[in-house]
Amino acid sequence: SKVLVTGATGFVGSWVARNLLEKGYSVRAAVRSASKVKYLTEYFNAYGDKFETIIVGDMSEDGAFDEAVKGVDGIEHIASPVHLHADDPQELIGPAVSGTLGILNSALRNNPTLKRVVITSSGAAVLEVLPEPKVFSELNWNHQAVRLVEELGRSAENMTKYRASKVLAETAAWDFVKAHEGEIGWDIAVIIPPYVFGPVIHEVASRQALNTSSAHLLGVLLTPSGSPNAMSTEALTTTGSSWIDVRDLAEAHTRALERAEAGGERMIVCVEPFVWQDWIDAAQSLSPPVTLPPQHQLAVGVPGGGKNAIHKIRFDTSKSARILGINYRSKEEPIRALLEDAVSKGW
Ligand code: NDP
């Protein structure tokens, strides 16, 4: 069967396309700009006509996905703006929401045989910043980010603007499904990852062009301790998130398409919480180590400083364990892969 993958030129989407192809699916990648077709086509060359691309332009445009959705059995909607330099929150919210509504509307109009749409949301759509530690589940929604953006507009924190875009996009999807209940023969399943790390297989012209989560982790690892840009000891040992390897996230996307029980569910997938020092320690203790070129030096931070960290935000993953049953990779795998990428690609 054939699956439409949006965001296939990005970090997560490229892995979702690869996972599907490895499992024997045909993949149609919806690509924003023609300039990114060549790399993707070459990368997936071995799959012959099981891999195709379609140019959709900016997904904020009405009907962008009208052609792309035709004839596919499933859709993996991954595309969304992921950056932390939007001045106007609408730079993120606009495409995130209209891209999601756009693909659902195109499916409603143009694909009577579609079975399921899997949508990539984010821990950002679930968590709230609270004074006390909390375990968040699929019952929680980040109303806080939406409220802050409504109140503060451009002066909201950039992370808050991104979080609001993910809440509003996911809410729009659930509202759409409710509003069109009687008209659609398909359902949606929502995958909710926190931070995603791991090997990079999409086209990245330079370190500056790296996707946000990979850039963030690499920045922490390769900024020498004590240098002006290095994170403070305090930040390294008290701030972080939860994480999942991009390959496990791709597997979760495929299973969300395949498993009947995933229909109509939001599902949080993640391994464990971390503080940034934990990643430095994992990188420092790789055996055998990844040999870095002279311009790079691995950060040291405060070895072991994350061991007793209080993780204010934790996620309950029992639902995804039951429905998707992912066997998660441990920290060594994504950290080795990312460092090896940095060396081989000269980042
Ligand atoms: P990337 O920036 O690597 O990929 C984003 C993708 O979305 C790219 O393919 C990009 O296309 C596409 N896109 C963005 N805006 C538009 C637009 N206006 N029109 C058409 N296409 C667009 O990010 P990730 O792969 O990391 O993120 C993918 C998804 O996973 C997002 O939904 C994100 O919110 C979610 N996520 C990611 C996490 C992470 O840590 N990486 C954590 C939690 C959720 P182009 O290549 O043309 O720019």
C-alpha cells in the first residue's frame, strides 16, 4: 500500500519514509521546494518506483495537498515549522494549523479510500511549566502556551510560540475529525514525542542548516566547557526534557498506521527524562570513543551532575507501550550516530 509522507525533507520525516520503505510500503513524499527533490530521490534510489515525490509548495496555501493525497492508503503528516526564531507567533502557528487542516480537507475532498492519517504532534502540546513536578499524560493539554501567546504576542518566549503552534495544530485536527464524523471513512492517530535525537539522513547543507533538535544537542556537546557560549553548570544539571531516538519514533509512526487500536488516540512516545549533562556524560563514556577532528572538543560540564536531578516534567508512556510496544534505544545509539555524522559531514 502507498503512504503520503509530509516533511520528508526533514529530520523525522526522512526516517519515517525510510522505515515505511524498509517495511515494503510505497512512499509518496510531499516536498515544499523542487530543489530538495534530487537528494531525496538519490537517497531512496534503491527502492525504484516504490518511492516518488510530489511538489506541494508552501502548505499554508489552500489546497496544497489536493493532488498529493490522491490514491494513498495512509498519510503521515509530519511537516510543521520547527524553529525558535519566530518574531510573530503566526509564523509558526499559521503553517502548523493550516498545513494540518489543509491535508485533512484535501483528504476529505479527494480520497474516498483513505484509511488513516497519523499526525506528529509534540510533548510541547502536552506539557505545562508548573512550580511542582508533574507526570503528564495524553489527558493533558498545554493551554498555558496558547494563553501566553494570546497575552504576550511577539514578546512571548520563542519556545512558547512553538509550543502554541503544536497545541493549536493538534487541536485543529481533533476538531476537524469531530466536525466531519459522518463524512469520513478514515481516522487519525497522533504521535507525541518530546525531544528527538539520532542520525541525520536528510539533506543538510551545513551545521547552520541542521534541524533544531539535532543542532541543540550538538551545540551542547561541542561547545567547550568554560567558553562564553557554554551552558552554565546550573542549566546543564537542572534543565532538559525527555527524549526518543528518531529511528524509534519512525517505527512508532509506522505502527500507528498499522494498528487498529491506534485509531482515535494520542500517544506519547519517549524513553526517559534527561538533563543536558546526561548527554555530555553519555558522549564522554562512549566505548570505543568517536574520534573528533581538532576543531572539535567534547564538553565536560560537571560529570555525573545530572544523576540526582529532579525532573519536573515526566511523561506517562503506558498507553503507547500498550498500543505500539516500542523497544527504545538507549542514549549511546543516538549520541554516537550524531557525533559520527558531525565528523563525516564536517559540521
Ligand atoms: P525539520 O525542521 O527537520 O522538518 C520540518 C519539515 O516540515 C521539513 O520537511 C519542512 O520542509 C516541512 N515544512 C515546514 N514548514 C513547511 C511549510 N510551510 N510548507 C511545507 N513544508 C513545511 O523538523 P523535525 O523533523 O525535527 O520535525 C518534524 C515534526 O516532528 C514536526 O511536526 C515537529 O513539530 C515534530 N517534533 C519534532 C521534535 C524534535 O525534537 N525534532 C520533537 C517533537 C515533535 P523544508 O525541508 O522545505 O523546510
